[in-house]
Amino acid sequence: MGWLWTLIVGGIIGAVAGAITNKGGSMGIIANVISGLIGSSIGQALFGTWGPIVGGMAIVPSIIGAVIVVAVVSFFLNKSNS
């Protein structure tokens, strides 16, 4: 059951990051979950585990990390399409 919560919270974090960067419409559910999980790992490694913790992830650093991941990935994908 713990993994299910982690995936759900990761998807929500990825969706929030996509909405903040205006890339949420082009991302699917799986991309939201992946960016949320990777962003959570990066955000907590860079900024620590402060703020509310849900599903084993500190929400504020996780969202910041996911925004970084979405911005970097969309930059490189847009660069290769040009």
C-alpha cells in the first residue's frame, strides 16, 4: 500500500510541476508520475526534507525538484525538435 501512495503523490507532484511550468498539457499520467518521483528525489537531495511529508515525500522540496526536472527535460526536448 505504501508504493501506491508514493505513486499517487508522485503523480500529483508531477502534475503540479507541469502546471507551474505550463507543460502539463503535453505530459501524460506516466510522465507526471516519473517527473514527480525523480523530482522528489532531486528536490529532497538539494533542499532537504522540510515541510509536510505525504507518501514518504516532503511536498515543498519535491515540487521544486519536479519543476526543475520538467523545465530541464522540456528544454532539451524543444531544443531537439527545432
